[in-house]
Amino acid sequence: MKQRRPVLSRFSGIAAASALLLAFTAIPARAAKLNIPPDAQAALYAIYNGDAEQAVALARGIERERPQNPLGYLIEGEALWWQRYCEACEIKWGMIEAWEHDKRSEDEAYFALADQAIGLAQAQLANSETAEMHFYVGMGYALKVRVYGVRGENRNAAKAAVRARAEMLRALEIDPQMADATAALGLYNYYVDTLSPIVKLLRFFMGIPGGDKEKGVEQMKTGMNQGTLLAVDVRFILARALRQYDHKYEEALAIARPLVERYPRNPMFLLLAGNLNAELGRNAKAAEYFRDVQEQPADPASPCLAHARGIAQSFSAALR
């Protein structure tokens, strides 16, 4: 399980997609929260507790009740993304991660949701300019970056990232204390510094500025502790990044552990915790997490869970 092919040369998967997510200049890492109403919070909780199907239903309820608000469409896109991410995951070089995969028919519905969110937020901006709506436009483009990245469509990912950058920069001009924007900035700063061969190529063609990995880690920590919409995503991404690029398994596990404690039904969080324990040589503890995945109640409506159970079984067999 320990032999690995170098990963810094790969422009694929979630890490590379995140690297393209936003190209910002530095801002103070202070916290200002987005206004996420209770029904949206319930939908987000369903996503992160491993029930994307329920989250989609809740998000569509938000869309029906507030059809001019982009938030419901962004949350539905987030739910679909977690399904997409889960089903793209496999074991390579000792890591459970989503590597490059081909296009899927479901991707078009996902992109349509992103476009809907972008259009609705832009319509509101035409009447009144707010940081929140600029942030939502940027998040619509960021949703696109994720799937373009996992599909290996680097040019499309870069174009979407440039659009996201412009919107987020404007959001931060209006509200420089937006914690979720700080989180997104941290993603950029970390990955743009970590994936230097890729970034040099992008900087040559697109004029993207350099990053600062250490600053990025601190900004992501601000976002995961004080953000709202991106807090869970950023915590998950940071734990994976510290595993994959810095091999800081103990720190990554400390960051990931609250995810498992708060969302014990999310198979992706359990798989990450198992993966990190395996890296630390704690095979018995790793096996416990993988067993937890395999013992999740079967749900024929959840292809993610069926796929995750297969990964857990394969990794457990390798540990033995």
C-alpha cells in the first residue's frame, strides 16, 4: 500500500481542480458569515452526513419556495458533486482519492444547476450589488471547476476558475471579512504553491499570481473553523491535501476527526480516517473505520455507499 507514483505532475482529481478554483490576492483572515437559513443548513447537514439524496430533495424545496435565490441550486449542485466525487474514488498509491474519470451523462444536469445559480445571482446583482451575490456567482463557477477537474478538462477548468476569481475578488472588495472567501483563498494559496510545475504553465498563459502554502493552510483553517458554506468542504480538502502532498498524517487526522465525529454516516469521511490511520501504521484502527463503512445499512438508492463499501473491503484486505 505504501508504494506511490509522484503526484505533483498530475493535473487531475480534486486537488488540481481546487488549485484552479480561485486566483486571489491576499486578504485578512477574519470572519464574516454568510446568511444560511435553517432549511439550507438542514440540506447541508444531509449532504455531509452521507445522505445526498435527502439533501437534493431539501434543496429542491428551497428552489420551489425561493426560486429567485441561487442558494438552493448551489446546494443541490453540492449534493450532486459529493455523489460524483464518491463514485470517482479508488485506491491508488495507497490513497483513496478521486482520480481522472470520463464524462458522465449526469454532468450536464450538474452544469445546468451551476448556470442557474450564476444567472440568478447575476440578476440580483443587476438590481443591488452585494458581496453575497458575487460570492454565489463565484461559487457557481467553482462548481464547474470541480467536475471539469475530475474529467481532466484543464482548459475548461481554467476558464471557469478565472470567472470565479473575478467574482470573488469583487465580493472581498465589498466585504473583506467574508470567512468563506478566506477559505477559498486558502485553497488557492496552498495548491498554487504545491503544484508548482502546473502553476508555472498556467501563470505563463493566464497571468495567475503565485501562492503561499503556509499562508494557505492558515486561511483554510480560518475557513473551516469560522466559515458557513465551505467550512466542511475546506476541512475535508485540507486533511486530504496534508496527506497527499505533505505526508503530515497526524495533523491531517486531527483535522479530519471532527468530520467523523459530527457526520458518522458519511462513508467518505470514514474512508479518509481509515486511510490516515493506515498511513500511521495503526492498522487495527484503520480496519475499524473500514468496517464502519461496510456495516452502514444498505441503501439501494445510494450508489455512493455501495461504491464506498467496495473500497473499504479492498483496503481492509490489503491491510491483512
